[in-house]
Amino acid sequence: MRGFINFIREQGVVGLAVGFILGGAVSKVVSALITDIINPILGLILGLAGDLKTASFGIGSAQVMYGDLISVLIDFIVIALVVYFGVKVIGLDRLDKKKE
């Protein structure tokens, strides 16, 4: 059993599992925050009617829909920051140990 625990600690499996679980658990909350609060505020600031996801510009007859991409990038950055600081605050980054 000790060998298995050492393997898990040396390979960083704990950090990977924590990141995966926190990312999944926090994803819906952060997505709701982005969709319901941040995107409408950015839409108002940028002078868009509606929210940020509908932002686009036209080139000839084509419409370039850049708003959804910006929204997804904001969503990703917030989730990454929440997971990073969550692991740092809880101290789970110290569970893994270096190979000897």
C-alpha cells in the first residue's frame, strides 16, 4: 500500500484529480456568472444591444461573430483562476512530492 501511495504522490495524480474535480464543480457556477452578469455588463459598456455573445461585425455579406469567442475566453480565464487559487489556498499543491 505504501508503494501505491508513493506512486500517486510522485506522479502528481492528486493535483490532476483535484484540478479535474474542481474544474467540473466550478464550471457551471462560473459559466452562470459570465453569462448572466459579466457579459451583459460588457455589452452595455461596449454599446451592444443585448449581451456580448451577440457581438459581430460585417465584412461584405459575411458576419464575423466574435462575441461568443470573447465570452468563452473570459469563461476559461475565470475558471482557470478559480482552480489555481483554490488549490493554492487549500494547500493541495504540497501533497505531491518530488521523485528521489
